Amino acid sequence: MIKSYTLEERFRRAVGFQSLGMTNKFFKDNYWYKQNDKGYEGKSESLCSKLLECSDISNYVSYEECLINDVPGCRSMNMLNGEETLITFSRLYQLAYGGDLKLKINTYSQVSDRIEYVLDFVYEYTALDVREYLGRVLKFDMLTYDVDRHFNNLAVIKRADNSYREAPMFDFGASFFSMQHVFTEDMSLDEKISKMTPQPFSSSFEEQAACFPDVSIKFDYAAVQRILKDEPEELQGIAWHNFEKYEHEFRKPLENKYYVRVNKDRGREGAIYLVCGDSEKLNLAFDEWQRGVSPDVMSGNVDDYLRKSGFSVCQISSSGETAEAIEDMGYDIDLDTHIVYKNNLHFEPELEKPEKNL
């Protein structure tokens, strides 16, 4: 059920920069609300953050699809803490050199040289090595057909003490051909693909991604399929096309899987989550969460905490549907002994799929 939010006009915020993205934005109680402008941007934002839950990436903005004053859109929590400031690559370049970063990189003929220039100038000004951040953003854009990546949605965050940290991955609104004034409903997928004009270093997604051979994003493909099955059939086909095309790039190798019962309110029985990762690290993460010894990544919900600790976490069902959901996945599970409970920190070994009788 999509939630609906009513916001007064006094909460509307002017947007200082935009390309193809949403312009009707509101800010209230530390949440941003963005109404759709040119298509189904809110759905794309939400789907991208759900897909990232199935990946090994933890630093990204999570978007909730919703209605805002009866207009479709999405909302997200403010990514800034306290007196922090978001500084886009475009703004950073203006502060450093007083020019236009897009014009500057176009003086280089090679895509790799353009990327290296940006990496060098960001490091010189902030002491941050953003190679992995930039590579992951560009590879995810390739996977999701995001044609609206530009230097105003690549950013760093300036702290109150004038130090810097990486911004989370954000702004996925142009993914999956959401801009319906460009990618009309009567177009086939092949026609939409032929009409793409990626940014910001090259008009080829693959050429940009190839400049980061040592940067990777890995997805749990089974979890991705569970996410996509709840989406409209056409959107399922659009998304899965690239997951199949780039499977060699994005599929996560088989690893230990654990089922975790999460009591989100620390009281009542909650949902069941599939957690992928090393058992020793998982034990340690649960122990830290229980004792509250990591305030820098503390969260009120253990599933959010595990994501921030670098684990792949995906909700597979509500507790009432657990047995059926796990059976559908092909695992032979005794719910009394193979579910991981946060309360007693009991972990089971890797869950193997049952052998089929020939």
C-alpha cells in the first residue's frame, strides 16, 4: 500500500540545480518529498533503492514511493547530519577553480582522462579518493539505464569541521526510462535503448564503466528476482534485461546465507530477512548492535544496522508467510532450528539446497 502525505506550501523548497530530474520538492521533519515531473521517477527511485538492498553497497539513499498532495512521487530521509553541507562536484569545481566542470572535462578527448581529471581535482580539494564511489555510481547507472547522471548529482559532504566524507549514492529518478517525454510508452525496449544518451563522461555506459576495472557491485540475483516480481510486468522486463546482460559483472558469488528474524520494535515478532555474509562477522555485528558499541553506524532497526555494516539484507516475507516463502526458494529449512534469532545470537551453518531425487 502506497502511503499518502499532505504537505503545506510553506514546506516547498526551491531547487538550485536540475537536469531531467524532479523539480517539485518539499522538506519537512528531516525528509525530502519529490513529486513526479516527467514520468514515473518516484517508482524508479524506489525500485533502485530496493535493488541496492540486494547488493553489497551500503551507502545509498533509500526512497519510498508515495503520493505527495495526491501526486505520485517519493520521499527520502535527509542524508546530512547536523551542520553538514552537500557539495556537488560541479559546485566543488566552482569553489576550487571558478569554472564549469563539464566544459573543462570536454577539453580531454579520452574518457579515461576526463575521469582521472575529476578524481584528481576532488582529491586535491577534499583529500577524498572517490574512485570506488564514482565507479559504483557509473556501473549502477549502466545497470539501471540512468541517463541523467551529471556533476550536480555526484557529490561530497562537508562536515562542520571542514573535513569531507563521501555522499551516498542518490538521485535515481531517470532510471528505467522513467522520463516519458523522451521514452514514450509506444517505444519498444530496443528503441528506448537506442535513444539513450548517458552522461557525464561519455555517451556510452560501457565505456564509462570500463574505466573502473577494479570497482565492483555484486547482487544477490535471487533477491533481485523477488523484488522485481512485485513490479509491473513491463518494468520487470526492462530491469531484468540488464541483469541478464551484465550477469558476469553483477552476480554475487554463492556465499553463506542466514535467515534472521528481526524484531524491528525490539518487542513483537517481526519479519524474516535473508542475510548474506561471513558468520563470524555477522556474529560480531549482532553483538555490537546489542551492546551499542558502534554509535557511528547505530540504527534503531537491526536490519538497517546490518546493511550499514556491509551485509546484503533482503526481506523475504512477513513472519506469517515464512514457511511458504522459504519452501518456494528451494531450501529445506526446519524453522525451529535454522532461523537465526537476534535474541540468543544463534547462528546455523550455510543452508544448502536439498538434493533432488533422480
